[in-house]
Amino acid sequence: MSELGLPLLYTLFAWWFSTGVILYLDGLPPRTFPLTLQAATLVLGAALYALVHTRNDTSVAGAYCAFTCALLVWAWQEVAFLLGVVTGPRRTACPPGATGWRRTGFAIQAVLYHELALIVLAIGVVACVGPGENRVGVWTFMALWGMRQSAKLNIFLGVRNIGDNFLPPHLRYMASYFKRAPMNPLFPLSVTLATGAAVLVWWRLIEGPLTPFETAGLSLVGTMLALGALEHWLLVLPLPSEALWRWSMKSHRKSAAAAPAVPAATLPTKAG
């Protein structure tokens, strides 16, 4: 059981703690942002180097290292986005009354550079691993990318919990591109695919036989997929997901108290 339990616990902790650290950092005063981005970029470089170094390492340690490195690469784009450095050419709220393709176009402009950065990072991860036998880093990054794209689409189309509480003051305008609704037509398909992907990985684990490396790698990625499915459910269930990171939201509350209020016209509505 420890062969499955330890990767599960490690993934849960890495997901929870890394998210909390990023949320705390992006809620700090803007004067800290250059140092935060520099540190994140150094970590990014080290993670990419380690992916190259472990691409043929098929030990259990190699699986954990590749998984962690992929998380650190992913963390860079999260930091760059939430600091407001890599977002898009449009840095203002969605115009009131914009609907359909017009609203879609504005939303794409708001996150265009961020989406391009994700593509570049994905190419970088694949290039670092190359034809290596240790593909845990690639699987992890692609799982994160797929789940995040699905969540973004659902938030754009409409869900109960749009996650606006997690936005730092300088990105409050982003909430105007979200839509608050009980559910949207894409959600059932999204959550079914997310859950199915996690089930397939865990079924392979149960089916066996696997090497220790394969067990560790599939457990790590399978748990991440399961967390992605859980995050989808949190979009529509009446649960306060921010309670998981209450400790990291203190910096946001301090910044919010000093920031100007967001005009009511920019807030998402059911008609958005």
C-alpha cells in the first residue's frame, strides 16, 4: 500500500502547498514582484535542467524528481500570470454588454500571452525529456495543462464558483470575463473526461504488474488527474474552496484593504 499511498500523499501536499505559496506571493505589495519573478525564473531553469538530467532515470526517485520539476515549471507560469507580468494585450475589464464572439475575443486578448507561454513551456518540457524513458514530467505537465484549459473554459461559460476570490487586486478586471451560473453545457463532458482519465490511470495501477518506477509515476500523475477532477466539481458545488488556502490569503486581504473598489459594472453576472 505504501507504493500507492506515499505518491498520493506527496501529490496532495505538493498541490496544496505550492498553490498556497503562489497565492501568498501574488498578494504581496507590487514592490516584491520583481524579486518573486526572478526567483521563480531561477527555479524554472533548475527544473528544466533537472528534467534533462533525469530523462533516462527510471528509478522511483527519478519519477518523483520529474514530477516535482514539472510542477515547478508549471508554477512559473502561475506566478508570471498572477503577478500580472504575462497576461495579455488587453488589461482592462470586459466592456459591459459584450456577448458571444465579441466577449470571446476580448477574453482571448486578456490571456493571450499567458496561453502562448503555456505552449512554449510545454515545448520546453518535451524538448528537455526528448526520447528519454522517464516521461513522468511530460505526463504531469500535460495533465496540468489539459485540466487547467478545461477549467478556464468552464469558468468562461459559467459556473457557480468562478474563483474571483483568488485574484489579486491588480487582476480584478479578469473577473469581468468570468460568468456566474449554476452550470454550463460543457461541464458534464469536462468532468466526465477528467474523471475518466484519472480512473484509467488508477485502473492500470490496480491491474499491474508494474515496475516500482511505473507504479510511482502513474500514482503521481493519477492523483494529479483526480485532483483536477475534484477542482472541476468545486466549480459547481456550494463549497468554500478558498478555505483550503486560508493561511495564504492573508496577503490578499491586506492588499484588498488598500486597493480601490472594483466598479459594479465590471463584476461577472449570470448574463455575462
